Amino acid sequence: MKKITIIATLILTTAVVIIGCKDKRDPGKIYMPDMAYSRGYETYAQRDSSIFTADPNDAGHKIFYNNLAPAGTMKRGELFPYPLAFDSNNYKISGQIQNPIVGDLPGKELEEAGRLYNINCGICHGEKGAANGPLSAKIGAIANFTQPKYIDMADGTMFYSITYGLNNMGSYASQLSREQRWKVIKYIRTLQPKTIATASAAADSTTAK
Amino acid sequence: MSRYRKIFNGILANIFLVVLLSTSFQSFAQDGQALFKANCASCHKVDKDFTGPALKGWSTRVPAGDWIYKWIANSASLKETDAYAKEISAKWNNVVMTAFGSQLKKEDIDAILKYVDDWAPPVAPVGAPVEKTDDSLLFGILTLVLALIAFILLQVNSNLRKLSDEKEGVLRTEPVPFYRNKSYLMVGILVLFSVGGFYTINGAIGMGRQQNYQPEQPIYYSHQVHAGTNQISCLYCHGGAQDSKQASIPSVNTCMNCHKAIDKYEGPDVLVRENGKAVDGTAEIQKLYSYAGWNTNTKSYNPDNNNDGIPDGARPIEWVKIHNLPDHVYFNHSQHVKVGKQACQTCHGNIQQMPEVYQFSDLSMGWCINCHRETKVDFYNKEAGSGNKYYSIYEKFHNDLKNHKMDSVTVENIGGTECQKCHY
């Protein structure tokens, strides 16, 4: 009887020591693996790919990463795919593609477009589109939307640049859906002076200050 | 009257002259900086090469005369006729400089150039480094010394009593040693039981939870630098949090949006690993380039010779997922971020101050439920028309609110603690 008590105490102490000394680099143990780990593919969950695939190239990877959607598929409610491929000539003709959103955005949608602008674009292009966002000094060559060049620029050309990136700017196709990109362009238009005449007048007034 | 008018006119003219002189002079001095910031700073730095060359010392490099004005007015047309313009343009990969002919007058350009010439590097603030001392060792030694003194005093006390007993002739039985003393043993067992029990229960509860889990990531990515110092919105990279169940780990493309241009780490935060080892930020950015298949020399992606749709050598970064909920719990980010308007920090802690991210909350059920009990929903107010219209169907709560039977509606009220909301 005495022996059993001593053994039980020892086991308990070891268990306590093992659980107590958890390394923070280690995720630790769980009670019921059947209930904790998904049998299906779970985004970003750590799984050993060798269990699931016969492709030797994939073996050893611990994550099923964010795969692209199968070719030719489309998200529900999304606009039709953009017809121009990435190509320097296509950049020149991109202005011919019209913004599918006709007229001004209604208040709520413009607000949403502004929110997306501030998250994704404002970091460089600035809250007011004047190329003075927090990162603008580190990246450089940021487009100032209030300048005549960008007031003149067609929506389609802007869309091309957002989709494929241009110079220092990367592609935002993975962050903004096609519809969101068109809407953000509508929002950028609201940041710009109405005409080039007022823009150059504004530029004059800043230089005269 | 006419006499006064003359004096008045004279004074007015003087004031006018003074104002004119002073403002024009002042604006000239300030303008150089303002104009530089507005027109040049996005591509040029005074002391360092940026998208374009460093401007300091321009006068020693460019041809004399009005070359500089021509170049600023329209560099593209100058390039066709001038040899130096051609040379400098080729040196900077033929990136076209904006033509400022219509925007900047000669005086403006002079002001900018004067600002560049007069520019001096800002002096770094000098401050005494704050020394952090750890007193726990001192307190530990003090405690030990005090315990030792107490033990010695106890021994002295018992020995003295023994001596006095012997002197008075009182016969006492041999004292029981303390390790067989029943009251000592009892106290020891009680202490062991409560301390051991505490750790055992805590360990048992903590099993399957990962609070403070801080795995080592394939690239040392500091949230403090990105979300804190550089003020990048959480949703810039984790945009999925507003649209889907998953907050989503950004693809390499998202990293390259900025790191196409930013290839060096220049502070100000000091990068240190958990074990105190310094991190070379620039080397970590190089790791990113290897994952992205980006060639730093040509500043372009590797060609896709094996036709798999991505640059050769590019592969996803295998980030380690930190926040794991068991499969039997359903959690949706968009529900909390978009509808509930919760800040990321509510559950993830002050991410913008974490060099290496750890799991801030224990993500236990009690923690979820507690928040659901305390958090008020953005309930629809019929009279004011404010709040989330979805809640207009909760007729009873509207009436209760109106009759002051309740003052706010929590997540629990609308079913946020029902089992099958998260377990199904």
C-alpha cells in the first residue's frame, strides 16, 4: 500500500514538472487530437503534406498554403475578369477600358471605398492623395493624385496599375477585388481637384505662399 | 482733412512696403524646404541616393549655366540633345523625371537649390541610456540570509532551554527530530499539497491551450516595425479578417508591395530575438527576396523558365500558425471585425508593440463567454435610426429598452452564449 502511494506521488510530480515546464516555442500537447485537428483541409493549419499527397514535390511541406483558385473559376458576385494581360503595350491601351461603375458612388459605398483606400493606398499615397503617407519617404516616387498628370489619367490606366503594379508599386490584385479596385478609383477622383485649371491654380497658390 | 489723408497715405504705403518686403523675404527662405517636400522629396533625398540621385553637391556635377533649369523643366526633351543628360538618365535606369516646366518657376527652382545647398544633417538627440536593473537576486539573497538567521536563533533557543532545564534538574525526554515531528510533517504535506495541486490543476487546464506560444518564424518579421513604427494597418496584410473566417496570412506578393523598394532595414527599432541575439534586418529582407524569386541586382522577378506561372525559385513562406482553435469550435473573423467592430488588439493584444508575436489570450471558452457577456452590440435604435439595422427584429428588446427595463443589449442577450452558435 505504502509503495503504491509513493509511486503515485512520483508519477504525479513528474507529470506536473513536464506540464509546468512548457517551452513557449512549443505549441504543447492536447487532450483529444481527433477533436482538435480538422480532418479536412483547414486554411494555414499545420499538416504534414506527405500524408495527403503522392506528389513528391509537395512532401515535407507543413502547410497547405493559400493556393490560387482553379483556372477559369470566378468568385460569386465578382466582376468579369479584366481583359488585359500584363504587357507594356497593354498599359498604353488600358485607358480605353471604361469604369463599369457609372456616375458617382452613393455615400455609403464611397465611405467604404475611402476606408479601403486608407488601408491599402493611404500608407504611401497619403490620406488626401498628396503622396505624403507614412511610408512615402521610404519607398519614393509616389504618385501625387492631385497633380495634373493623374487628373488626366483614365480610370482604365489606373486600374491597370493597381492590378499589375507600376515602378515601385506592387500588384494589389491579391488585396482588392476587381470591384473594390474600380470603387477605390472613384474615391481617388473625389480627392482630386475638379479640373486641371483649379489644380494648377492650387499649385500656384502653394508656390506663392 | 487733406492733410490727414496725405499722412495716412504715407503710412499706408510704408506699411505696404514693409509687409511686402518681409513676406516675400520670409516666404523665399521657407519656400525652398516646402517646395522640395512638395515636388522633389518623393524621388530625391538631399544626402542619399533614392529613386533619383542625391541632390547635395549638384552644382559640382551638372554642366554650368542653365542646364539644371532645362533639366527640371523637361528632362525627357533635354535627354535627346544633351550628352550629360543622356548619361545620367542611363545611370538611373531611364526612370523618367516628372517635367516641372509648368509648375516651377526659375525663382522656385533657385529656392529649392538654395535649400539643398544650405541643408545640414539633423543632429541626433543625445540622451543617457536608461539603465534597467534587476533587484530579484538581491531580494533572494536577503531572504536566504534572514531565513538562516531565523534558523540559527531557533537552534540557540532550544539549546539554551536544554541547558536551563539541566541546571534546574527538570528531566525531559529526548526531543523528537523535526523531520519526525507530526506538526512539522503536517505543515509540509499541506504546503506540498496546495502548491502541487495548484500547478497540477493549472497544467491540466492549460493542456490544449497555447497562451504565450511564440514560435520561431522562417523570417524574423517584426510587427512592431511594420504595424507600430510604420503605421501599416492590420487589414493591409490581414485583409481576410474583414471578409472571411480566416484573418489570412499575406502572400509574398503583399510583402513585395513595399519591399520591392525597401531593401534595407534602417531602424529606428532595434531588432532582437527572444534569446537576446541581435537580428540583421537587411539579411531578413534578403530572405524574403529568395522566397519571392526577386533578383536584387536587376530589381525584377526571375524569369519563369519552367512555366509554372510564378518566377523561378519563388515559393511560399511557411509561416507558423500561432492562434489555433480546436476543430470543434467555430470562429469567424469577419463576424467580429466587420459586424462587431472589435479592434484586433482586443484578442491579439498590443501586436504593434511585439517584435515577435506571441499568443496574448488563452483562447479558452471561459474567455470567449466572458467577453460575450460584457460586450454590448450596436443595437438598432428605431427613434434615432442609428445602429445596426439587423437588430431591428428584436422586438422585445426594443420595448424593454424603451420601458427602461434594460439599459443595453449584450452579445449574450442575442444568443451569443448558446452552445450551438460555436459548437456544431
